[in-house]
Amino acid sequence: MGVSKTELFTERQNELASIAKTLGHPARIAIIEHLISINACICNDLVNELGLAQATISQHLKELKNAGIIKGSVEGTSICYCINPEAWNKYRGLFDAFFVHLPTLKIAACSTNCGD
């Protein structure tokens, strides 16, 4: 596999790509949606809610925590997770700016020679 040339891109481009990669799994989207809906969660609740194995949930939580999207605190033998509002608002702003500054595309913008 080739070496990534991230230095060729802006900090914003690298940051958007990194968070998009983190969000690129439906289980992580479901975890985020669940955490937002209840404003806190213990990992075992996610196992019951999503129907995935504990180890799978833990792996996804680790990725979300490494990206800073969620934070966790130890409560007894469990870890209670919640959305990190500072990171959430930062990433939301990055994506908002990304989509706002790009033009709205029309169907006719791509010629029929492009393929499907």
C-alpha cells in the first residue's frame, strides 16, 4: 500500500477526511444517534439497543472516542459515554462550511459521456 501524502492537503481537508472516515460506518452513526437521543449511555445499553456484540460496540466506541466525538467517564464497573459538544460543534461547522461553499449541482451539470 502506498504512503498517504496528507501534507499535500490543507489542515481542513485532512480533518474533514479523518472525521468522515470515522463516521463511515453505520454502527457509529447509530451509536451517535442513540447517544444524542438519550444524552448519555452505558456501553451495555448500546449492546441491547443495536444488537451488536460487546466487543464490536467497544471497538466502535474507541474509534469515536479517539476522534473526540464522544467522551466517557468511569461509573463503577461501566463507562458512561456521551457526545463531546465541543468536538461535535467543531465538526458540524467544518461540514457546514464544506457544503455551503460548494455549489448546488444540477442534474445537467454532468454530461451523458461521464457514465453512471
